[in-house]
Amino acid sequence: MNGYELRTEKKKDRIRYSALELFSLHGVNNTSIAKVAEKAGVAPATVYNYFGTKDQLVKNTVIYFIEKKWDSLKRILDSDMPFPELLEHIVFTREELTDKISLDFINELINVNPDDEMKKYIDEFYHNRFPGAIHQFIDKGRTEGFIHKELSNDAVMLYLEMYRDAAHRPNLLSNKNKNLLKELYSMMLYGLAGQPEFT
């Protein structure tokens, strides 16, 4: 990639990040191309030149950030990271913008801006690719002895989602709550009756 192409990609990223933040804060219908352009520090014509219509910008932005989340997840799942460390990373690491790509957000976008191509992409991702990654994660936990072999995948995922939702509350993200987060992590890994292992 030459210098011009690199600058273009950086500008596109700025537009995507700005669009995602505004979509998640104000909704798609209440976010104009002009507002996205202003936040990204570019002219509205630049947004149109790169992405076309507003609907195409929405689609491009959502797919781009889902793929970023997917790449990040697969990279750590395919690593030799021990399960406790992997679990801590997945549940307690917060990515401010990419975390906004939730199922609720996706469903809202699909309902607001129905698009056959995006629906097909979302269906393929959440019904084919994502479940495989989840099974890989849970199988690793079972292999290393941290997940009981008789627990269903659905139960394990609900359990982890509860902890993830708790850990990402704004009042728990400050430095003063580090010990509380460590306790949550210990409870998640070993249960209420388990032996806490603080580092």
C-alpha cells in the first residue's frame, strides 16, 4: 500500500469510527452524513465519494467493525493463551467502539435500514462463523478443566454474558474498583465456594 492509499484508508477509518459512534449514540435516522463528516473532520462529499449513500455507509461500517471484532477474537482463540487468561481477556477487556456492535444494535439497524445483503451477511456470521468460535472457546475451557463437561454451551454462554455485562458497567471501570473486578473474575472462574486466586 503506497502513501496515498494509506492516507485514504486512515480517512475511511476515521469516517467509520465517527459513524459508529454517532449511530450508537443517536440512532441511524437521527444521524446525517453531514454530522458524520463534521465529526470525522472531512467534507460531506468525501463521505459520499468513499461510501456512496447513507445506507451504504451504515452497511460498510457495521460489517467493518464486526470483522474487526472477529479478527480480534480469532487471534486470541487461536493463540496458546491459557484458558483463565483467555477468559479474562474476553470478558473483562472493553473495546469502546467495537463493543457497540451488539446483537441488539444489529437488529435495530436491520429494522431501520432493511438490506438483503446485510441480512445475509449477519445471518451467515451469527449462524455459521460465530458459533464455531464459541464452541472452540468452550472446548478449550473443558480441555483445561475449567468448564464442567456436562454443562451445556448455552448455559456457559449465559453465565459468561452475565459477568461481562456486570464487568462493563461504567462504575466498575475505574481504577478504584480493580479489587472488585478481581473478585468477579475469581467468582466467574471458581464459583462462590471456590478458592480465589489473586495475582
